[in-house]
Amino acid sequence: MASKKLAPFGTSIFSEMSTLAVKHEAINLSQGFPDFEGPSELIEWACEALRSGNNQYARSMGHPRLVSAIAEKALRDHGLVYDPYTEVVVTSGGTEAIASTILSLIEPGDEVILLEPFYDSYLPCVAMAGGVPRFTTLRAPRFEVDLDELRSLFTARTRLLILNTPHNPTGKVFTRQELELIAKCVEDHDGVVLSDEVYEHLTFGNARHVPMASVPGMRERTISIGSTGKTFSLTGWKVGWATGPERLIRAVQSAHQFVTFATATPLQLAVAKALTTQGEAYFKRFCEEYTERRDYLVAALRDVGFDPVTPDGAYFVLAGFSRLSSLDDCAFARELVVKHKVAAIPPSVFYAARPGEGRKLLRFAFCKKMETLRAAAARLQAMAGRTPGFL
């Protein structure tokens, strides 16, 4: 039996929908993992590391090659200077970095501000730490921060604000101006930001990722989270990291050493090589391929009667379905799997204060091969009574 802290959360919606997808032989556009391999050279580098005797524990905070590569990347991409040995910690995926950050910084009764909808691990981690969550809502279709509401949430007990940009599930990319306004609230109350930036390389059009740590005054009060899974389409490797000032990273490490201790050594070495060799050409192609997938799925959803919000970043589309069904999102998502063989996520589970904001939306992932997206579009056309053949 789960502890009382975790009892309200039950089974992850991702596990539930992926299980349903397998059971009903549905095309899985629910969980955010690619159905294609990452770059072949990374896999070769991991094999080389495995065969070269790199199979024991790495340094708990991260193999020297990888922490150095992460620090070099932060400087190269964003002008942020971090000491690789005291201001970087390598974790078992971004999710572990999030958990170790929250567990290490939050005392029972400390307040944590979350912007809903939010990635599903945030709230259980706050609960495990004994924190008190407080919520402000990003409302469709623009998903802008209500600054008055945000300011009203800060109290003398506020310890942490959790930010996610580019944002899952909305696809919002926060502008520098928005980040500066949020930063002012945090600074005024001597808070800390946990900035989940695992989709940093996945932005579209004119949208550009701005790290919260690059905002004036925020480098010393921001822990930034990165991930190999999203950047190199290798979610199963579970190689993530946190960067920040020494005093905060020391705290994260104090939890990390007892949660996983160290991340797989050969994978760390492969990622280190990737971060130092995969340059502008790789990321340009990466974004071009995802732009094609995004545009195709948005058009396909619109064609059959959904009302999709075109994302500026990440690899998810939130789409309204009021014209297609009177059901709520959970019921319609299950119907879509069982009857029409396409799996999506009901996003009301990503809300706590105002779940109604998500009850007429579904979240579709487009981190899939084009043939997968075309097959899903054909099934959605059949649902709408149309002859398959979109695009």
C-alpha cells in the first residue's frame, strides 16, 4: 500500500494510456517517447564505452568528461559559466533531477508554486517532500501567466517556483520579458526556481529558448534541468543533469547520492561525446524534422474537427474536441483508444486547482515517424467518417 503522501496520485496517466494502447493495438500518440532511434553514432559510442571497461560506478556527481561537456555547452549556448565539478550534477534522467531538487530543498510546510498544467511528476515530488503546493493556471489558447494571480501566491513560506520552458503539455515557450516578470516575483520573496528545460533545443519558427538562469539576478537562485532523452531522442538512456550555483547543487547532490548514486557510466561517456561533437547542423535538422511532424499533426487534427493549439516548442499538441464529443477528456481519450485505435493523453490530470481547463482538450505527441503520424491521421479520418488520404 502506498504511503498517504502518494495515495492520491495512483498510477501514472502515461502508464495507463500506454497500457490501453497496447491492449487495443492503438497508435500511441500519448506518451512522449520517439518510435525511432536516436543518432546511430551515439549508440556506437555507448558500445565502445561498454567494451572499453567503463562499466563501474562513475563519480556520483557525474563522469568528469560529461560534467565538463555540460558546462561547456552552457557557456557555448547561453553564456552561462558553471564549474563542472561543483555546479553540475548528472542524474538518472531529468525526472530524477527534478525529484532530487525538490527532496533536497523543501522542508515540510514549505510552499511550492506550480504553473498548471504541469508535468505529472512535479506534484508527487512536492508531496513526498512534505511541501504545500500552490497553483496558478496557464489558460488556452495563449497560456500566458496571470501575474496578479502569481504575485498573490507568494508568502513568507514560499521556497520554490517550478518553471517549465519549453512547456509540456502546452508547447509554450516563455519569452525573456515573461521570465523577467516571474523572476521579479521570486527575487522579491527570496525564492528559488527549478527550471525544467529538457526541451531547450526544440523550438519552432521565431520562438527561442531563454534559460531562466540567464535572466539578470537569477543565475544564483536557479537550478536548470537538462536531458539527453529529448535532445538526442534516447529517452531510455535516462541521462539528465542539473546546473546551478554551488550551494544549490550541493543540496541536489545530497539527495541524488541516496536516490540513484550514479548514472550509467558508458551512457555518460557517449553523451559527453555527443555534447561536444553534435553541433549546429544536427540541431538545425532536428528542428526541421520536428517542424514537419508538428505541422502535419496540427493540420490532420484540424481536418477532422479538433481545434489544435499550434505549439511553439516541445513535441506535444493540445487540441480541443468540443465539436467531436460531449464527453470529458478522460472518457473521450479512452473512447479514442478503444473504438478508433489512437491513444492520446487527457490533460485534466495535469491540473490541480482548475482541472476543468483541461476537460475538453487532449494532448497528442508528435515525436513519431511520419508514417506513424499518417497512420494515426487515417484512423482519425475514419472516426470522422472521411475517406483516408489526408496529405
